[in-house]
Amino acid sequence: MDDANLKQTGLKSGHLQEFYGFLPLFWRNLCLPFKDAYRGRLLEAAMTGKQLEFDQRVHRLNKKHAKLSRGYRATMRKDGLVVMRPQRVQSAVPAKVLLMCLVGFFAFKTFLLASLGPSAYEYRVDSLSQGTSVEQAGAWIMQIDPISAFLAAQVSSYLP
């Protein structure tokens, strides 16, 4: 402790050293910041190792509980112990749905390009790019790409 803190508490540094000497076996449990104790550093608690292990176990159990709260299945180990295992969390939107949306989008773009023709389609995309930021994003998405151009050429041969 510095002199200002000693004056506030009314203790002298000798009193703290006597107290520290009184409990030599428990010096790690004390957190006394006086300079003579341990080269001016704060003393650490002795239970940090066990407390750390306990905290890690509690953290691990809380994570497992959170996973089990989303769904679990019971499995039996070889020794006969029934263990609850968390189920894998499935996406809210399956990959098949996203793939079908992407295919539908390309089909829409292909038929629009085939029915309007490249010049009229490009004119409409250019006019869309002059609008708001949402319209500009739509114009960027709707621009002619190689896949749409190839598919439109294939489809236009079947359209009258």
C-alpha cells in the first residue's frame, strides 16, 4: 500500500507485515498489495487452479445443455449407458429450396431475354440502373450473363 492508503486505513506497513507473517501457510490466499510482500505485486489466490477447472466444467456443461435444448436423441453406448446426444441443427431453409430458387431465377431471366430480345432487354436493364439503389441492385442482378445468353439462344429457337 502506498502512504495515502495507509493513512486512510489507519494501519502502518508494519501491521500488515505482522499480519502477513502470522499466516505464513496461507500467504497465497491473501491479496495484499503492500510492497514488501512480493516485489510490489499483488498476491494471487491459491484456489485459481481448482476454480479454473470448475469454471471450465460449468462452461462445458452449459454449452452441452444449450445444444441439447435444440433437440437430442438417446443412444446406448457399448457398456449399456444411455447417453443423450444433441441433434445437428438443420438450416431453416434447405439447400434444395435455395437451389430451386436459383434455377427459377435463371429460368425467368432466360425466358425474359428470349421473349424481349437482347437489345430491348438491355434497354430495360439500363433504364432500371438509373433508379434508386434497390433498382440499381436489381439491374446488376438482371444484367445479361453468359449462362442466360446461352439458354436464351437455345429457348428462342423454340419460341415463335
